Amino acid sequence: MSGPPPTTGDPVFPLQEALRRLSRPIEFASRDRYAHVSSVRDLGPYVCRQVVEALAAGPHALSVEVNLLALRTLFEGFEQTVDVEYRRGCLERARKLLRQLRDAAGFHPTSDRSGDRTITPPADQDASLWEQPIQYVKGVGPKRAAMLTRLGIGSLEDLLWTLPWRYEDRTRVTRTNQLTPGSRAMISGIVRGSRLKTIPRRRISILEVSVEDAAGAALAIFFNQPYLEEQLTIGTLILLSGRVATGSRGEMLPWKDPSSTTRPTPKLEVEEYEILHDEGEPLVHLGRLVPIYHETRGWSSRQMRALMSAVLASQGGRVMDVLPDGLRRRQKFPMLADALQAIHRPEAGPALDALNRAATPAHRRLAFEELFLLELALAHRHETVVRGTKPHRIEASPGMRHHLRALLPFQLTGAQERVIDEVVRDMTSTHPMNRLIQGDVGSGKTVVAVHALAIACASGLQAVLMAPTELLAEQHYQNVAPLCQQLGLTTLLLTGKERGALKGERVSRIADGTAQVIVGTHAVLQHSVRFAHLGLAVIDEQHKFGVLQRKMLVEKGYQPDVLIMTATPIPRTLAMTVYGDLDVSVIDVLPPGRRPVQTVAYPMSQRRKGYHLVVDELRAGRQAYIVYPLVEESEKVDLEAAEMAYRRLQQEELAPFRVGLVHGRLKAEERARIMTEFRAGHLDVLVATTVIEVGVDVPNATVMVIEHAERFGLAQLHQLRGRVGRGAQQSYCVLIDSSMKGQGAWSKEPGVPIPSQQRRDVLLRSTDGFVIAEEDLRIRGPGEMFGTRQSGLPEFRAANLIRDAALLEVARKEAFALYREDPGLTRAEHRALRETVQRRWQSKLVLGEIS
């Protein structure tokens, strides 16, 4: 070749030296408007040789290899072309490729490269952008919008907040001569030819595409994508990912000269592909850390990536950042636009593991914003309640409290005394009480409720105690009524079984105020039930009521105090979301003399061992429960199982003893009669479904057998176990689990981490309801624990209550501090923040009115 000789300077990097060798002749040929192009001889072979040497000196980044291959393609036919304009076009494109290669090699580092570019939202952020219907986003339309709706995407905001559920590293390119049959690989190269084959009978098309890289060639196989034949023309740069077909190294490319190579050609069954362009357009599906999205019929993760990339390119800089600047800087959060870009278009910086764990700064920013907005809504709800004023005044007489304590056959624990003081302080204030009492089974929440009922009625008001089942309501009435009568208070029970004149008489007593303490079920919510002056609403086992049901009860009074009780301990993270607007009290000490319940588990094949324990306890004069599952979807089958077990136990294992059966389909009178007999000791064994989950208190019952324990949730198992151990004697809980394998009782040693075994492990390790609740949250997740329909548990796109527990604490602190500083978010700088809170939570703020 004539012309400028190659440089011989000391190379700092092999790629830099190769670029110097390439640049000199190309730049020389391009001088003076390409006037010297004809004076440089053998430019094509020289460039191709230098590119091959540069590729061999690798490995290089994917973008470098792609641009080097593109450069070689430009000059392969350069000498055979006499068209001056064509040669000039090749040189112009070659100079662009060289500039990109020099940037990649570090010749001219620049802050505005596509890989490092940071999107900074302009000052005129568009608040209405978020609410743009997804149908009108470019590239969507009505048909695709219907598909996206199935993924919960109805607006542009929904789209950008639909985060990948995992990521894949698609940056590692394998040379064609290193492809291993049976493995998965990614290759890049230039299309050298294609052939389309069809099998009409099977309605299958196979497109075979020859792809060549610096090391050789491979045959890319596309199934049922015949349209790609027109796109993958000769000379097209392409990136491919898929599985290397086994036994594929014996076939030569049919359009190649067999004498040109002796190496068999591997086949790659393509799963993902991306056509590469000379203009340096960013990769979307391959050659990078690729986000994987949830799919629905007709809409794939690939389509989502393409849409997301286009939306970020056109609208990414206009998204509105609502976090206050001071807060964002204090927590070191990126701008929202940058965070969205980093999540949907991650560069090579973040580790794949950090992306898949949602542990990047971008993920943390989005999770915080979700939690912060929720806590702001709860702060608004809390402040609204606090600022409200009760139309009545409640006085707590020390003499009444002393009288009530004297009536109790036991001494209150320190935890009960503390919670009663908190309740009294709330009730005697001028603002409505909105308090949640958490306490494990048997911790004594009902006694606290009785104090609240007595305080309200002593001030001339009515009080209602609502329970989710007739059994629990009747249990409460039997415990509350004697105490209230000794305090001079009239007590009334209202459930669904009352009819006709009896119901009318009780409703009249509630309406005229002669009934002071009303204990009931959902029946108290009926429109016909009106209160004379309701001042206190106590809701027990609140998670079994719907949000609107609880709201209806509160609306029967005017600014009544609200006391919510639950024997299902709630993890702190859930309490700060579901009940974040409530003041929370915890009874964390059991009454003295209670022994922890010992729990054992047996496989179904050894259930008789569990019943030996039952017989031993019965012979010692104790009582027992035998519990069978009852699931709504199979209620009839389960009921038959319980009835069959009842008959079998009477004839076999428990034949010498008195056995009773209770379930939800029994008439209330019959169920009450059986429970009364069991409580009085006239029955030794009670076979039951889950109607005994809460509210049943029989101190002489010391053993419980739970059949098919694998069908119960962890919290439900703990609730059932709480029916025993309510006296001074040692009590036992026996889990019969049909999912267990092997011999003998299941031990505390760690085993296979299947959910049922994890539940057993937790129950065997702990009797602390709060520890069990945290484990239940970890095992099942918040949605499974509570369900969004009844509890109002918020649905998050970025946040996770288990992973982001610490972040939730920070979000709550920041939200409540901001709301105290600017109640109502009325300042101009908080206008966008207020609108965002209203948009996301306005329809759900009813949760805050009572829970």
C-alpha cells in the first residue's frame, strides 16, 4: 500500500495503537473534501487487516467489537468500487465509527456520552404528563392499551412505575468458534446470507441466517419469523442470543464454498436479537443489562422494553419530581428522571445482583417515594382526627376505675395498666381517640376494653363492642355483662339471630339510650339500628371486618372514640402502613402463671402418637380440642370430614370420653349449647372447625390437635394454639401434617425450606405472637397475610415492606415532620406534592377514618 505508513509509537493500549494505524490513512483520504481518496492505494485490504488484528488483541467491549466489524464491512469492497460518491460515503461513515471507537478507548472522554448521560428534568416539569392515558402514548393505541390494562397500566405514570421484576446480563459476547452445544450464548456479527424453509403441514417456518464474526461463522435459526428475511439482509450488523443446538457441528453453510473453510458451522436457536445501526443507537434488548418485565397475552417483555425506551427518550426529561429538594439532598436520592432511567435502562455500572435485589440507589429512591406519599396521606388522616373536637366531654372517675379493679378476680399486669392509662388519656381529651391495641392471645385485651366501655357510659354515653362472629360476640357478652351489671350499667346483645319482636325491643332500647353497653356482630351495622348518643366504638378482631363496615359503625355516632383490638400481632412495618394514622398500644406481657404451650408435629402416618397425648390429658381430668380445616371453597367437603372424624373418634381413639361437635353451619342456639357444655366440663373433647379460632376461653382445655395443619396459615395456627394454655397447667398443641415425610415427630432442626415446614419451624421455636407475625410476613408476604380487599393494605410497585422496613421508618419520620411544618401542604413549593398524594391516595383516605 502506498500512502502514509503506519505509526510506530509506543502503544499504551493495543486498541489505541490500532486506531492510530487506522485513522492516519482514513483522515488523509478525507482531507480537502475527500480530494485525496484516489491517491491512497489498497486502503480496503489495509483497513480489514488492521481490524482483524485489533479484534485478535481483544477481548473488547461489545460496542467496540460491533464498530470494528462495521468498519471492516465498509472497506471489504472499497477497491472494487469506482463510484467516487460511494467511496466518500464510506469514508464519512468510517470517521464516525472511529470517533466512537476513540471515545470507547479513552482518547476523548466526554461527559455527554450516551452511557454516562444524565437526564436532568427541565424547569417546566409537566404535572399533567403523569395522567396521560396510556392509549395516547406514542406507539400504544387502543389495542395495546387493552393489553397493558391487564398489567395494571392505565396511564403514563403507571407505565414508568412498572418496574422490571428481574434483570439479565447480556453483555458477554461469545466468539463463534467457542460456541458449545447445549449452552446458552450471545454472538455478534454480520449477516452473510439467509435461507427460508417452510413446513406447510406443520405450519412451521425456519429462517437460517449465516452470521460471521472475527472468529468464524454460525448459523442463526429463527422459528416462525419469516418476516425477518427482509430485515436481515447481507451486511446487516446483528446481535443474537439463544441456545446452541446440540449435534450441530456437522453441517456446512449451503451457500458457502466448502473449500473456503474446514470448520463445521454451529447453530444458534435464536431467542432474542437486535439489529445494530452505524449511528451508534443505544442497544435495547441485548448487549447490556436487560430488564425483564411481567408479560400478558399479546404483550411481551421485549415489547415493554421497546416502549419504555421510546417513552424515556421522548418524555423522560419531563417527569415531575415531587420530593422536596432538601429532603432529596438529605437522603442523597437521585432525581426521579435519573432514577427511572437507571432502572429501565441500567448501564454497566450497577452489579447485576444489586439490580435483582432492588438495592440500587434508583430503586431505593422510588421505594422511598411510594412510602413517603403513603405516610403523608396517613399524616393528613391523623392530623384530621387530632384536630377534630368531640361534641361531648368524658370524665374518668378514679373511684369507678378502683371499683372495677376490685371486681376482677385477678390482678392487672403492668402492660394492661399502661395501655389503660393511654386509653383514658385519649378518651378524656377534647379530640376523638383513634387507637389500636395489639396483644397476643390471652394477653387480656378484653379487660382494657371493659375499662373503656365503663368510662364512656359513666359520662352518659353509649358504647358498642363489635365482634366478627356470633360465637365471639356471645363470649364477649358473657364476660362483659356481669362486670357491667355490677357497675350499674345495662348491657345488651345484638346478633343476627334475633328476629321479630325480640329484635325490635332491643333496637328500641338502643335508640332510646336505655341500653348503655351494646355487644354485637355485623347486626349493629343495620340501618334500623340507631344509637341515642354513641360515644365509643370498640372493634375486636378488626382484620375480619371490611373497611366500609368499620366506617359504617363509626358514622352511627358523631366523632366517637374508636378503640380497635386485634389478637393477631401485626409486624411494625404493616402497622405503619395499614394503621399508620392510629396510635398503637401493645400488651406485651401475659398474665402471671401462664406456661408456654409445647408444640409437636407428626406426619399423618403417625397421628396416633398425637392422640396418645390427648388420651393422657383426658385421663388426668383435662379437656381437648380437635380442629379440622374449613375453607370456603370446599366447605361441604371439609364439613363432611369433620363430621366423619367426630363419628370415628367416638368409636375408636376417644371412645371412653364424651365428644361434641361444633361448626359454623350449626344453628346459633345449638352451637351455644355445645360450647356451654364444653365450658362447664360436661364434654371432654370438642371436635370443631375454625369457629373456635378466637374468643373461646376454657382454662381446663390443655391439648389441641390440629388436623391437616399444612392447610392453615401461620397466624391462624397461632390463634388456634392460643385456645389452650389459658390455665396454670402445662398445655400442648399437636400438628398433624399430611405434607410431612419420614418417621417421628418433626424436630426443630432446619430442613427443606418449603412453606409448610417453615411454618412448623416457627411454631416450634416460638410462642411469641409478634415474632410469629414477623416470620409470617417474611414467609408469605404482606399481600398474603392481609389481602388488600378487606384490610386496605396498599399496593406498591417499587417498595417492599419486608425489604424496605428501615426505609419505611425514615419515610414515616420525614412525612410526619413535613406535615407538622406545613399542615395541609399548602405552601407553593409543596403544591405538586399535595396533588400527587391526592391522586394516589384520595380514593383510599377513608382507611384513615378508622384504621
